[in-house]
Amino acid sequence: MKEMQLSMWKMGRKRLTNQLDDIQDADLLKRIDSESNSVGWLLRHMAEVELLFSKNVFGRELDVKAQTIGSLAKDRGQFTDLASLMELIERAGNELKAAIEQVDDWDEEVTTAEFGTVTKAEALARIMTHTAYHAGQVALSRKYGKEY
């Protein structure tokens, strides 16, 4: 069963990873409108949430400093270092993959402040859809967005 979860996660994450080779420095400040999040912010956010899932849902021992979550997590165009964003996304993917590979009981329940009590399988669906959702925002921002 673990192989099925890993395969589904990899397929879902392709909405993000298929874009990574084409993202340029000039894309990082693009956004759909002045109030939406920039590509750089979205990339950082996806990586942070994947790392937090690895830690809080799947029990990986990680030090995660989230800068895109919470009431003070405002996008001010601060995430413009493409290389460090790509490194963080790669680290997040590696950690989440390792976390998925360690799960033996997908029916085991976990409780978080963000979405209550769910099974680990349901939590995996949550992180897959989260990443895919924001990957779509990245694609739209890169295609139609501009710097504000």
C-alpha cells in the first residue's frame, strides 16, 4: 500500500515539479494582482507546508521556520533567491517522500490544529491537493501575472 501512496503523491506533485525547470528569476515577483501572492512566495509556502506536514503529521524530526504561515506572513516580495527556493522545494520533497515511506498504518489518526483529526491517508490527500492548488496559482501567475 505504501507504494500506492508514494506513487499518488509523486503524480500529484508533478503539478509543481513540471514547472520548476522553466521558472526564471523574473517570474518570482509576478502575481495575478496586487493583492495576490507572488510566485516566489508561493514556492516558499508550498515547501514550508510540505516540511511542516513531514514534521507534524508524519513525525519527521525537522527544524522548520515558517515565514509564509500565520498572521504576519505577508508577501512583500521578499522571496527572490531562485536557487534557495529550489533547494528548499527539493528538501521538502525529499523529506515528505521519506515520511511517506515510513508510514506503516495509513488508517492511523493524527490531530492538527489546522484540520482536526484525520487518518494519515486523508492527511496525505490534504498535502497533495494543497501543493497542486498553489502550483496552479504559480502557473497562472507566471503566464498572466506581472510585478506590482
